[in-house]
Amino acid sequence: MSDTVPTERPLVALLKRAERSRAEAERWFRFVKRFDESRRTGRDLAAARRDLALAARKESYLKS
């Protein structure tokens, strides 16, 4: 029957794998956060351009 208590070597390997997984998760989180911020900025700029064009059309309509 095998021993259920992990030996030191597999435990060290498990800890190293957990550290790598955490580092990968942190990198992914930073990437997604940066991507979301840039996408939001693009949406905000598009909305501002749309609002500006709408205001210009409204002003032009009111002048005529």
C-alpha cells in the first residue's frame, strides 16, 4: 500500500507549480484589466464624438 503523506520532492514540485500558476493568473488579470481599460477608453471617445456630432447637427438645425 502506498504512503498517503507526500514526500518532500513531490511537495516542493507542487508548491513550485502553484507559484507558477499564481504568477500566470496575476499576469492574465493585469492583461485583462489593461485591455478592458483601453476598450472602455475607446468606447468613451466614440461616445464623445457621437455626442459632439449630434450637438453640431442640433445647432445647425436650430440656426436654419
